[in-house]
Amino acid sequence: MKHAIDRDGTRLPIKVDTTSNGEYAPMPLSRTNCLGNELALSQATSHAKRQGVDRRSFLISGCGAASTLLAFNVANAAAGKTGGFYQISDDAAVDLQLAQAEVGGNEFIFDVQGHYVNPKGAWLQFVPEGARPYSGMEKASCELSEQPGDRSYLNCLSSDEFIKDVFLDSDTSIMVLSFVPSTHETEPVTIEDAHETRNIVDQLDGSKRLMIHGRVNPNQDGDLEAMDELAERWDICAFKTYTQFGPDGIGFFLNEDPGLAMIERARALGVRNICIHKGLPFGPRSIEHSRCDDVGIVAKMYPDMNFLIYHSGYDNSVTEQAFADGAGRMGIDSLIQSVLDNEVAPNSNVYAELGSTWRLLMRDPDNAAHSLGKLFRYIGEDNVLWGTDSIWYGSPQDQIQAFRTFQISEEFQERFGYPAITPELRRKVFGLNAARPYQISAEEISRFVAGDSLSQRKLAYQENPEPHFRTYGPRTRREFMNFLRLGG
């Protein structure tokens, strides 16, 4: 079979690389990660020969994903990682039916954090002539990048590619379109852009597949007043804020003005969901605002409001360990400590979201086991939400397949009191948990997802799929600095 993309089959379907979402500097891969990727490609070559197909055809099959995850297991075990593993049968690497049963699924998947960029937006007026915003994108490979123009590579971050990556190349049912921290003038996607994309998706299938946030930074002039229009005109499902973003790089606390004013205004407008970036520090400046100390305070003050903590407070410079009460205020522990200190019960009004967090945890099964185990135990099995931060990481399908198969080891379950990740728990995380704060009936969603026109379009596409297995965010420090300077 001839393939238009990655004809030699050098890109793995499970993307463990250095890509960042632009909010943190790209992290080098460990030796274990590199060995896992090398072994996965070698195994793909052998398995493809055994099946009598080219390597690209093998990799885009369910066997390709299963084989890659199995290779990661081997590399992790060799490195002495005992906290977790990808629970896949060895035969799934060569048995397509078994592979599809193990890495595939029909869950209701509600991704509460997605992004894209308007490649022709007004934000480009603030980019110097000849400059290359999102410079790492020139290496991206999508059909839209072949269009005329010096910045045609930005089309790979557009709403068109977003729709393909999310709704055709992944099992995502519904996504919430979110925003990045920026001034009004430099927004790579405006509320008008988001609304237009939502309408496009609605027209594709006649149903509500895409929801949108309203971005508010209450310490920025005019944002508090703008909340009224966001709620009343644009049919937003939540407000999104960044407590470590603000004028001159200084953030704010939720339990002080203007944070309290934002919560009060959202409450008065009837918008009960406030999504808050916590963790993934932008840098040393204002880092105290990236911690979760203020979360438990406002959750207790406003029990009728939902506080959705994006990234779960995860700090990519911290190696997660078992939680010890009072031991520290870093990473996920800062979120757990805050809810405990303020007597906010698990499964109440504080939610932990996994965007970028799970993508980073996929590298290290011990880190993943501690992070997920703690969130399930202290935030609650009903309050961990699925998010991927895609389109920065390309299609979210690899994150879905990895989570479908990840299991906390019996050793860590017994030592630390973490739960096993059962099929029921996976279904909760994938979508059922988010249905509650976003007031969606999973049963109703499942009915139209199974039979709408977008589903039919996806079935036709899957007869000859062409996933690109690319990531789009910055991959090197140089790309990251350019991203911040010109595009972030």
C-alpha cells in the first residue's frame, strides 16, 4: 500500500518525545524513553515483515500501538520501574483482533482541554514581518501545510486540522475548546474564532460536539467586565483563568481580589465552572500563583461552584512520590494538601484535569502510578477529568490508547493504597466524570455519537486512514523561546 504520509514508517503511533504545549520548556527524554522508542521501531520492523506488510501499514494498525506500548514496558522494566505498566498481551503485537480489543474501545470520551490557532488571525499583526511564529511547525506534516504562503505551516494548527486530529484520528466524542494565556491583542484564537469553529463542527453532525470556554484574567483591565458578554452572548460552558498570568508577569490568588471578584461574578452569571491553570509553572516569576494553596480555600467558601484544576497542579520539575500530609507544597501534593487543609471532601467540588499531565506521565510509569493513585485517593475517583491539551501534541489518540491500557502495579496498590484502574474507573475518567460539572447526559451523548454524520464520516475515513503521528508544540529550547516571543 502506498502512503501519502510517513511512507517509510519512521513515526511511532505512541508519541513519547520532547514536545511542550508552550507553557513549559521542552524536557529531554530519558535514556529509558530513547531505548523504548528504539525498541518499538525495531519491533515494528520485525512484526511488519512477519505480517507481510510495510512498516507504515503495521504502525497505523492496532498492532502498531500495542507493539509500541509493549516495547515501552520492556524498557521501563529494564530500568527498574515497578509502579505501573501498559497492560497488553504479548500476542496483541501481531494479532489485530486482540490488539483492537485491548487498545481500542467505545467509551464516551469527553476531552475538556483542546486548543488550536487561527493561522490568519489578527494576532499576526503583532508579529514582525518575516518572523516565524511557532517555528517548530515547519517540520510538521499535514496536507494543509502545502498551501501557498510563507506561513502555510500554521495551517497545521488550524481548526480544519484540529477537527481531523481530534474527531477523525482519535476516539474523542466531545471536546472543550480552551484558551492560552495572552493579552487580548495577541490571542491566537479569539472567542469569535472559537464560536465559528463550534458552528462548523455542529454543522458537520447536527449535534453539540464542541464546547467553548470564556477566558478571563481578572487582573487584566476589562476582563471582569467582559465576563458578562462571554456568558450572555457566547454560550460558554466555563470560565478559564491563569492565576500566574497578569500584567508585568505577576499573577493573583483565588482567595483575594481580583480572584474573589471573578468567582462572585461567575456565580452571579450562573456559570458554575471555573477552570484554573495550576502547576506547569511558566517560570520562577510568580511561581507561588501556580501552586494550589488557594484552591481549597475558595472551594470551601463556594460549595455551589465547581473548581476544575487544569493540569492537577502537576509540576514537571517534580518527581511525584506518595503523599505525606504536611510534607510539602509542590506539584500534585499542593492540590491534595489544600483540599485536606480546608476539609474539602473527595468527589465534591474540586476536580483534577489531566491535560499535558498525562502526556508527561506516559514517560515514567512510577511517576504516573503515584500521580494517578493520589488523585483517585484524595481528589476522588469521580473527580478526575480527561484532557489532552491537543492540538499541541497532535492527535490525542495515543494518549487515549496509553490510558486505556495503563495499570498501577499490585506492589504500588498494596504499598500506597492506590486503586486498580478498572474498566469502570477508566470510563469515569474518560468522560463520565466531566459530564457532571458540564451537565451532559452521557447516555444522550452516546446515542448521537454512535450515529451522527461525523461518525459516518469517520467510518469512511478509517477505510484508508492517514494519521500523521506528528506533534506540533515546541520541541527544543530554541523553538520554545521563539514560541513565547512570537506565538505564545
